[in-house]
Amino acid sequence: MTARVRPLDAVDKQLCAQLQTDGRASYATLAKAVGLSEAAVRQRVQRLLDEGTVQIVGVTDPHRMGFDRWAMIGVSVDGDVRAVADALAAVHAIDYVVLTAGSFDVLAEVVCVDDDALLALLNDTIRAIPGVRATETFVYLRLTKQTYSWGVR
């Protein structure tokens, strides 16, 4: 995660909110929404991208892409939790890695084609990482809510 170099002002936050609603909005549309010129909006959006404050991506539905098994994996670690988290983050099939306080040292979210792929990922990859003591897998039965509107609600 990139540390913010400067605080966001109200216009930056408005731009982020607009982009979360429609990441394909034109600079002209964004300019009207925030009350700046198109050139000023272009510069601000580019700065937000360069600083890592915002990413503009196409979010896919994993199920429609052929990935039918989603899970959160709790990982208990012996030794350096950061080294284990870095190793997990390097695994292509793992989409989300966070260090935590509580029952688990690390949580990793995975999206797999099926149960066999999840088993292989757990057994052959995750449990083979040095420092991984134990895992507990929470299989997703249904995704009820997913949002990407952090910080601008």
C-alpha cells in the first residue's frame, strides 16, 4: 500500500467518488461534476493515479469468468509474519493478503476454478510456505455485498 504524500482535498475526494461511480467518465463530465476545467481535472486525475490513490480497472465477476470456488484462508504463522505475507502475495491465485491481529496472523482471499484447484493451492502452495503453521479455510457460499467506495461515502 502506498503512503499518501499529501492529504486529499474536497475536490480530490469528489473526483474519486465520481470515478468509483463511473471509471470511464470523460474529463468533461468530471469537470462539470466538480466545478473545474477539463485540463485541471485531467491533471488531478493523473496525480491521483501517479500517487496510487486511485486505480481505474475493469472489475470482473469471478463466477462468470469460470472461477466457481471463492474462499478466505486464515493463516497462522511461526516466525516472521511479514515474510509469509510477502510469499502469499506472490502467489498468482491469491487476490488479497492482509496482516491481522486476532485468531490468525494473515488472511488471504482466493478465487479458484473449483474445489480441486483450491485443494492444490492449499496443500501444494500455501502450506508449503516456510513459516505457515496452520490454515483454516472459509468457503464462500454466496457473495451478498461487494463495494469499492472506500473513503468517499
